Amino acid sequence: MFLACASSRGRALIDRRLYLPERAWCQDAERRTRAGVPDQAEFATKPVLAGQMIEAALDAGISASWVTADEAYGQDASLRDLLESRRISYVLAVACSTRVRINQGRTAIRADAVADRLPASAWHRQSAGAGAKGPRYYDWAWIETGTDGHRHVLIRRNPTSGELAYYLCSSPGQVPLSELVRVAGTRWCIEECFQAAKGQVGLDHYQVRHWTAWHRHITLAMLALAFLTALAADATLTTTAQPNRPARRTDQIDLTVPEIRHLLGALLNPPTMSPNRLLHWSNWRRHHQATARRSHYRRRLATG
């Protein structure tokens, strides 16, 4: 299990927990001993482990306005209560069978039944964020589930397939629909972190059977990803913030984590080409990637 931190400047994995099934591991003393599992490690559900990571991050001084997660965590009322007690807003996915209260709390009804009752005017097409091939457009509807305007059920509809997804939302203050949509779309950052961690820093490249060895490998991989993410964020600072830097080109994409890892690997190993030629090829690749992205975005915007 992993906790990711996402902002406009980048995202990275910041904590991890090893989930131990209760019967197969926690109640098997011999297996625990062979794997070096500490005696103090007890069984905890995934939502409990998620709450532990969130609290540890907040107590360490990491600021966060929102928490988002899939329905394995959104279904857990204790986790939602924890977030509300720490005054952290959330957009958490839940199952279609989740019962929500509407009509100022007077009526309890399944989330999918709420969606069936919505008129066409209740749906609003908005982007959940930029994807590799353009804005990720969905149809969204929201229904207030409390009396203070701070709680909602958010419903996402795929405009092509009609597939629905449901979220429970809470915030200390009133927020617009666009903010809930933005946060719901941010959940894909964790998948992007996994993809980058596995593809660039070897998060899943291990064959260990010991508690300590697993934590060492995972922690080093997370540190490497955070290092590359920080370099990528620094490389995209504007020339206003860094006046001594050369002006950024607009006909190529910014330096990404994979590109920086590629450049570092080429420079730290015995180079097969000069640094100038290496940077030339990096600029060429990013120029063509920017051209492809513009084409994808034009096509998506034309059909969206």
C-alpha cells in the first residue's frame, strides 16, 4: 500500500505499508519468524493502514487540502471520520450500492438510484484533468447529502459507454463542482506514480522474502522517484522565478521523470556520445512529443 502526494508541480510516493493477511500471515507465528516480521506488527485492514499513513504525513508537517482514494477506502466510515476530524476534505470513490441521504437527510437511498432520478440538466461535462491524449472529459452530477452544503455524492458518467462511478465528498467549506471534479481526477496520480516507479526506478524489481529487505528496496525506490520528481519540478520553473535560466522553449515538452532518468543514466555510465549530442537528442525527442501531444489534444477537443 502506498500514499502519494500530488501538486501542480509533480507527484511522488511518500509512504508505504506492507499489508499482512490475517490468517495467512498474522496468525502464522512460524511464517512471521522466517520473514522477520516484527512482533509489534499486528493485523490491520487496508483503510486502517491508509489512515495511519495519512496521520503520519500530517503529523510530519506535510500539508494537504484533499484526500482521494478508490472505493476500497471510500467505503470505510472510520477513515472518513478520521479525515473529518483532521479537517481534511475528501473525494472518495464508493460502490453503487452505497446508501446516501438526500432531501436534507430525510431519505436514505442507494447511490445508483440517485443517478437514475437525475434529469438531463443535472449533468455537466467537465474535464477531470489532462491525459496523455487530451482532456479527460466526463459528465458529472452532484447532489447535496447534508444540510450545510459541505457534503455531496458526486457521480461521474462516461460519455461514450455510459458507465457510472460514485464518490462521497466532504469539505469544511463550500466548494464548486469543478473543484470536486479536479480532485476526483487527481486520483489517477497514484497510477502514474506506480507506472513511473516501476518503469524508471525498479519499484517491483525485487525477489525478497524478508520484512526488512522489502522495506529497504521499496524505500530506496521511493527516494529515487522523489529525487527525479524534484529535478523535473525544478526544471519547469519559469524564467521569472529563475531569471538566470534560459527561456523555456514552447515547441517541446518539459523535462519529464523518464527523460531525466535517461539523461542521468547516459551521463553516469561511460558515455557513448558527447553531453551536447545527448542533450540534442533529448530536445529532439521532446519536440516530437510536444507535436504528438498537440495533435492528440486537437483531436480530443474536436470530439469532446
